[in-house]
Amino acid sequence: MNEMAARLVEKIPELCTVLSINRAIVLVQRDAPILLSDDKSVVLIGDAFPASGRTLRSVVQPLVAEDPMDAARAITHALWGRYAMICASAHTDEAAWLRDPSGAQRLYAWHCDPLVVVTDQVHPGLIECLDAQPAIDWHRLSQLVRQTEMSAAFSALHQVDIVVPGTLECMGPRGVERTVIWSPERFAQGTENSDGHDLPGIASYCMDHWLCNHDRVTLELSGGLDSSIVAGLVASSPEQPYLQALNIAPDSPGGDERSYARAVANMWSFGLIETRVSPTELDYLQLLDTPQTVEPAVYGLDLLADGLSSQMADAFNATCICSGQGGDALFFQPHSPLIAADYLHRHGPNLSFFDLVNSNAAATNSSIWGVMQSLWRAEPALERRSMSTALAGPVSRLAWQDDPLVHPWTRGASHLPAGKRMQIAMLANCQLFHRATSTSRSRRLVHPLLSQPLVEACLAIPSWQLVPDRRERGLARDVFGHLLPPEIRNRRGKGEASGFYNRVIATHLTSLRPLLLDGVLASKGLISPDAVAGMLTSEHLLWKDDHPIIGSLVALELWSRSWL
């Protein structure tokens, strides 16, 4: 164990030892924030912030590794942020680890017999030291062809597990045992005691902590509701950092939101850089030159946007990049019949119920009777993408007959109303945003709307209060209205970049067709080349918006090649 740790430090000089017992050694990057318990058996790694009235040290110092469950409960109750907790007991020779409930801190467990390596990345130096490389699990990858959003929770590498946020994993004599410490369903019971008017205060509290020690901040400002709320939170923070925003306008109908971004920048008087991008500039194949990652590039496939944001942060010496990711799930963007179904489940068919049905019909351009009919089969359908079985190769046809992959958060929420289950499934999918990208280098990328206190607060608000009328994310528009210019507060819809990404695929067909038709997925029987070929034509892409499916296949293909 000590010899391997020494070799690893030699391969990766930025590592240093912070905790060591007979059967466990904790190595941490020298510049990573760490905090040790008094007996030095528990280490907290990352950005952690205390709940009101507490300090980091008062929470962490009393913890002991002999009781990892108590330590995990104390941490998740009194702290939030982006962190991992590691316990290593010299008395029991047992180790345990916890990933923060938001999932902001990446954490993987590589079962490389006889070792279990817990890491935030499967680094090439680690692979070399262990003289082993994880192999692709083709059955799991087949499942991810249809459920690509699940790639943030289910690894397609043999013996590599993605640690579930909020779940404690303990390595003992019987192997790894898992205990749920934090789960979203506990906050989603729907007491109706909160009307949401405390959300701005909670959001400001979270933002102020994220901005602490950052005097130069950049912002990915699309001009939509969520990034505009984040802009207002940063600009109005007492931390008062220098703020520079970036708006990327895709050359596509519905994708240009520059006028909205300008309204936000004018309201708060910060700098805004606008850049218009064309489909020719985005080449997915450039992903082949990026480092291996455990998750495929479902988030981060747009290397153009990722690079522009990263370059702006570098140019302005920003140590923090803020995004508005996660707002659709947090504030419940879909105008779904599940909202009325949740209300019906709680209150029955009263006047407010029929108002919700009317609102849903108006927002979705449906008939009232169509909405009413859908209420009786109100189930969230997020587990599997609607994908023709004709696209499946022989291996995938068998894999798709298995039960679908279900995120542990969603599985634990089966007793909740359908709308709340949908919100939890959407929040689980938001873990995609924490994948390693160039913007996330040096821990600088922050998604403030996915902060644990804000997630817990929004989960406690019933879906019909989050979307009280035909306005998309109506509650958020009301309670955060003071942070928004009228153009955004009163806006009915949101920007649409689907046409741009369809044009990206059409523009690069000469390289994407052989990539998929002669690639790894096809040769391993995961996709049908003939069926996929039918999608990869200019005529098909002109009439059919299939970029989500094709983009996912490209991400999985490029990921597979990186691990072969």
C-alpha cells in the first residue's frame, strides 16, 4: 500500500498524503481545501460551507472514523457545498467515503482487487501505477444508448462505480456496504408550509458563500430565466466581485437571446461579451483529443461553448465561473399534466384543480379534455428515451429488454406524487453538469442553483405552487422578479438551440457518418448501422429534430474509443 502510494506521488507530484492507516491512505492535491477532525481520522476535501450558526471546524473536529454513519449525518445536516468526506479508522482498519448530496464533487470507487481506489478521476498516472485499466461494460453501455442521461449515475466501465450523492459507502470485512444518508424524497413530502418567498434569501445565502474569496467572476449568461437569476444574485451580492458575462448566440432561429442578455447586463451594469457561433465551428471529433473521463460527454459535447467560456475566464483572470444550470429542474420548467395530478391527489377536484387544468391546456396548446385524459395515466416518463428499437444492434436489443436503469433517488421516491417524482428524476439528471470539462478545471465552475439548501427548499414546495399558472416557472418569476428586467420576468418561453445542433450534425455529416457507421458501437452490436444511416442525411435532419439521439450516440462513440 505504501509503495503504491509512493509511486503514485511520483507519477502525480501534486499529490500529498493527509491520512494513512494500515489499510487506507488518503492522497489529496496540494492546493485542495482540506479539513481534518481532531483525531485526524476524518478528512473533508473540497468547498464546504456551514449552516447558519455553525463553523466548519465545529462540525468537523469532533468527528471520528469509528462511527462513519454519525459523521456522515453530521456533515450532510450541518454543511453543504462541493466536497467528499473520507473516514479511515486506525482502530478498525475500515474506511468509508461520502459524496456531497448535490453531487457537485465527482467521486468514483474503482474496485481493483484487492484494492478499492476512491478518486475524483481515473488519472493516467493511477492507471499506470496499478498496471490496470478499466474495461468497457458493453451491456451497460447498451443500456446507456437508450438512457444516456443515466451516464452520470451508472458507469459503463467494469469495476468502476459512480458514488451516489448523499450515500455513505463503508469498506468492511464483507465488502462495500451502502447507507443512504441524504435523499431528495425526504424533502419532497409537500407540506405546503412554504410559499417560496424565502427562496431569494436562501439563494443569496448560497451565492454569497460561493463567491467568498473570489474577486473576479465570469458568468455564462444565455438570457434565459435561470442564468438571469444567477446574474442578479452575483451582481447584488455584498461580496461585490468584478463580473464579466458571456452570451453565445447560435446561428439558428430561436437561439439568439442577445437582447435578453443585454437587458440583464444593463440592469446590473456589468460587462457583456457577445459571440455568434456557426455550425461549422463546432466539431465533435475534437473530443478525441481530450482526457479520458468516467462519464461520456453528454454534458460538454459542445466543446465550442465550453472553450469560449473557459477562454473568457482565463482572459479576465476569473477564479469562479457561474452558470444557470439546474434551474429547469429546481423551478420545474415542464408545463406537465403531472402538476394538476399532484394537486388532485392532495386536494381533490375543486376549483383550483380546474384552474390548473386550464393553465396546462393553455400553456401546451392542448384541449382541456386531453389534459384531463392524461391525468389518469400520470406517470413521469424520464427513465427511457423514446427511441425506435430499429436503431438497436443485436446486443442492445437484448439489453433493452432488461428493466430500465433507475436512479437511486428516483427509486426511493416511488411513494411520492408523480410530479414530485418527475422533479427528483430531473434533479438526478442534473448530475450530468458536474462532469469534468475545461470550464471546471481548478474547481472554478459553479452551478449555484444546484446548491443543497436551495434544492431542499424547492423540493418542499408542491409542484402546483412552483407552476401556479400558465407562465413557465411562474413562482420563480414572481419571487425573483426584483432581480430581473421586465423583458425576462414577463417572458413566456425560453430559447431553443435544437435547430443549431441539428445543423452542426448536417454540416459535419462527412465525418460523423463514418464515425458512427464504421465505429465501435456498430462493430460491437450496440447500434444498427443501417438504421442510423437513415438518420444521418441532410434530408432527414431538415425535417426531423434528431440531434439529441445522434449527439448521444456521438458522445458514447467517442467515449468508447478513448477507453479502448
